[in-house]
Amino acid sequence: ELRLLEEVDRASDLSQRQLAHRLGIALGVANILVRSLAKKGYIRMTRLSWKRWVYVLTPAGMSRKLNLTFAYIERFVNHYKKVRFLLRQDLARLSLNKDSKVAILGTTEYAELAFLALKDLGVNDIEIFDLRSTGRDFLGIKVNHMREIHPEKYSKVVIALPKERGLLRENLM
């Protein structure tokens, strides 16, 4: 429903076939959605020709789109908080404290979450390593190449590259 309202808001002259394609749904499902939203007063359907329609978001449709967007954001943020909490719990089991020195391997979203969880635990001495893209900053920290890491210098090494995790772990050991 939200995606359809977004698409109608973006381009009112789309056909139901185009809407279905953009939403990745069957044409029949798009037809049911369009008719349902029109019946609820969220979109207005205007016939241009015997085969061509224009869909316009009504004020109620704008309000519905806004409410659905806020609900989506709330679900997303709650999920993010849950993942961050679980990660913080896992990292807390590692007996880390403000004096710990931690290396994070990777500059992915996983690395961002690990960084934030480590900061929540009071760990401030964090270095970032990656397989590529070195010399740039990640979260305000200079990224070093993985070949420069000396695991024995760190209390813990967090691998934030899920696909290469097994191989990286073996190389570090």
C-alpha cells in the first residue's frame, strides 16, 4: 500500500501494468490495490480514454502515506535497536572495558553496528582494518589494510565481513 501510494505520488500517469512492474507484483494484485485505495478515498481515479487512467493522491491519501511511512520507520528503528542491543550483549560477554583495544575488520554496516556497540560498552581504543579502500576514514577513523593488523596487539578482533568471516578468522589465527 505504501509503495503504491509513493508511486502514484511520484507519477500519476502510470498504467496499472507499470505500477505492477515497479512494485514487483502481479497486474491483478495492482488492480485490487488501486481499486481498494480508491474505494478508501486515498487515490482518485480519472479516466482519460477508454483504456487510460490517471491516479491522483487525495489529501487523505497523503495522510495515509505519511502514517504508513512513520509506521515503517518505527518498525525499522525498533529492529535496529533490537539488533544493536543483541550485539551489545554478545560483545559484553567478551569482558571488554574502557582499557580494551579492539580492531574491527570491515567497513560495512556490520562494522558500524559493532563500533556503536563497542562505544556503548565504553571501549574507545578502536582501529579499523579492511581488505580494500584503505587510507580513507570510516566513522572518523583512518582505515588500514588488513595486512597491517597484528592481532596480538588487541584485546579482541571483531570481524565485520560476514562473507569472508571463516577465512579471515583462520588467517588471523
